[in-house]
Amino acid sequence: MLWMIIVLLFLILIDVVRLHKKIDKLTNQLDPVVPPTEKEIEEMLDSETTSFEK
């Protein structure tokens, strides 16, 4: 009886992981992440160096 519960829990876990992957794919398709431009990267690096100096 205990092994049946363990198997069912394992199958539920697999199903949840698959569903999570599908949701991630859908989210990426609906709202794609745009990579930062070179100017934005330079600004981020500059802000990091000033925060380290403080």
C-alpha cells in the first residue's frame, strides 16, 4: 500500500514539473525578454563600480 502512495506522489511530481516547463515556455513566448543594449550594460557596470567605492 505504501509503495502505491509513493508511486502516485512521484507521478504527480513529474506532472507538476512538466506543467511548470510548459508555463515557462508560454510566458517566454507571450513576453520575451529583450537583451540589454551596450549602453545599458555600460550603465550597469558603472553603477556597480560606484556602489563598491561607497
